[in-house]
Amino acid sequence: MEAAMRKWLPLFAACLGTLMLLIDVTIVYVALPDIAADLGTGLSGLQWIVDGYALALAALLLVLGAVADRLGAKTVYLAGLAVFALASLACGAAGSAAILVLARVIQGVGGAAMFATTLSLLHATYTGRDRGIAFGAWGAVSGAAAGIGVVAGGALTDLLSWRWIFYVNLPIAAVAIALSAMAFPAPRRHPARGLDLPGMLTFAAAATCVTFGIIRGGEHGWSDAGTLTAFGSGLLAAAAFVLIEFRSAAAMFPMPLLRNRSFSATLIAAAGQTFAGFSATPLLSLWLQQELHLSPLHAGLAMLPMAATAFVVSTLTGRLLHDAPAAWTVGAGLVVIGAGTGLFTLIDAGSPWTAILPGFIVLGIGVGINAPALVSTGMAAVSPQQGGIAAGAVNTARQLGLALGIAVLGTVFHHIAGDRPSLATFADGLDAAVLIAAAVGISFGLTAFALYRQRLSELPESRPASTLVG
């Protein structure tokens, strides 16, 4: 028994950190109304409280993976846990929305360091069948995080206060640090690999400027000088990023990978999954609490069916769909996600909370089909030597899709519903926002489906079907 516990201690340490960082994506959703009331912030402030974390994750995942190669995954993972814990303390103690946003960004830095290293740690620690078990457990924890986050956020906000959704990370991080320091072997370092700091800075600038432009445009208008400056700066930063990546000897993201249709399709699907499937959740949380007057805990429980359905579907169909072409799992699964989000248009001014159930159930079916195949499909589309970059790029696309989705949907909602929405205008704004999310899911899903199928038709006929990505 003691030997078995010692054997799986590294897995527990890695899963604990992963669960904590992914829970913090959704744990804040049901606390948004209380945060708004306590800190006196409006919709744009709430958008940045969510987006600051997602943007930091998206901007730093790939570059911190490269840092981990140089300094060792264990070193970077432990540093990430420490930064995450300190930032969580600052989040909980924040006296203004601006301080909370800044603390959330720093929290995202720590989360990116953890997210970029957990799979590397597990890969280095386990071999053979044990490695498969470890990766399966890590995947299950990752999938469960969204559902746990909304319920835990509701319970802590109800029983204590919104500040405890951040304070709860402190004892968890302390345990994770102690276990990780003891369980993982000494870090392996590869100091020869360079760091793409210019690429990191231009990518982060592009993502932040575009997101800022979207949110500011909703508040001040699309012809506002600040809005246009943000978009212009974002485009220049994006162009600089592409140029740097083509010329860099240690590119954060090798641009030639985009010529691979299967890999490009996976990035499109990853961004579309979070945009279509999760970006409307903060608005739904506000509707449940501000308009229907549900408690934070009840709002969290009302949103749980999506995660529960996704878990059941992925469990029941995992083996059945393991060898299915990615066009059907990733591409068609994203279409189902878009269709499920579209069902939220059933909500009107007189709807009870149960109006969200059809959307969440169909959405959960789509996520259960789509999500398990995303990273593995991206990694299978490239050479084994590029597997780490591929996995990091897919997770980056997910976080970027979430950040942009929250900005876009919040802006659309604000444009229609205004600063102080009534029950009717809230429903109108929500309908417009979820229709955009649904359109993104369906169109991105169909695009990915077509790219996978096109790639499939280009492969030699003699190649075994089980090896085909598309």
C-alpha cells in the first residue's frame, strides 16, 4: 500500500495543481455579481477579471514551456505554484477592480507555468502502462475542473464571500508545493535551447490590444480613438509576431506548422470550442443571479449539467470514438457545441432557470465528443519531436478563444442591453451574444471538418485507416 501511494504521489501532485489552475477559469463566474457589487465595477471590469487570467495563460503557455526545457519542468512548476498562491492572496485582498484584474493577470502567469509543465513531469515520471494511466487521470481532472469550479465558486461565495474563491487556493497550493518538491525527481535542464522573448512579447501585445479594443469599442464606440488605436496596435503586433516567428532560430511557434491542414484545423477547433462553448457562461451566471435572483450556489448547480453531460459522454464514447476520424470527433463535435449554445436563445423575459438545460445538455454532448480528441489530434498531426509545441499551441488556442469570446460576447450584450438592463433587454442582449457564439462554433466546426476531410483525401490510399488524423 505504501509503495503504491509513493508511486502515484507525483500524479496526485500534478493533478492537484492542474485542477486548481483550471478551476480558477470558471470559479469566478458565479461570483461576478458579488464582485461587481463589492468593488463597484460594471460589465467591462467583470470582463477583464475573467479575461486577464485567460490572456496571461494564452500568452505565456508556449514560452514558459521553453523556459521549462532550459531550467527543468520541476523548477518551473514549483515557481508557478508559488506565484499562483501569492497572486491568489492578492486577488482575495483586492480593494478595487483594477487591483483584482492585475492580480488575476499575475495568477495567470503562475497558471501558465503550471499548465506548461504538468504533462512533461508526468511523461518523465511514468513509463508504459503507468504513463497511460497517469495521462488518463490528468485528462479526467482537466475535464472535471469546469463543473467543480462553478459549484465551488457558488458554495464559497454563498457561505463565506467571493474573496474565498481565491483564498482557498492557498492551502491547496501549499500541499501541492510540498508534494511536488518531494515527489518529482531533480529537474533535467537543456540550457542550449533559446528563448523567444520577442515572440512572447509581440503575441501578448497582439492578444491584449485586440481584446482591449473589443471591450473598449463596446463602451465608447467603434470610431473612438482609443478603440482604433488598440486595434491598430494589435494588428501591428500580430504582424511583428509572424515576422519574428518566421525568422527566429528558437521560434515560440514554428509558422510552417500552419501549412499542415490537420494541425491548422485543430487550432481552429480549439479556439472555436472555448469561444462557442464557454464564453457565454459569465452572462448566463449574471442572468441566473441578477435577473432570476438565484443564490451563487444555486446558479453554480444550475450550470453543472454541461460538465456532467460532457463527463458521461466522454466516458461512454471514449473507446468507441478513439479511432474515429478527427473530422467527426473534433469537427462535427464543435458543430454540436455551436448548436447547443444556440439553444440558449430559448431564454426570454419570462423563462425559469430550466430554460438553460437543453442548451447545456447538447453543449455537454458536443464537448464530450470534441474535447478528448483535441490535444491528441494536434499532436498526431506533427512529428513526435514537435509534440510538446503542438500540445502547447492547442491549449494556447483554447485560452485565446475564451479570452476573445468573453470580450466579443460581453461587448455585444452591452451594446443591446445597456448598462442597467431590464429583464427583457437582458434576454435580448443574451440572445444576440449566444447567436454569435453559436455561429462561431458551427462555422469553425464546418471549417475544421472540411480541412480534415481535405487532408484525408490527399493521403496515400495504402495508408492504414487507423493512422489517419482526418
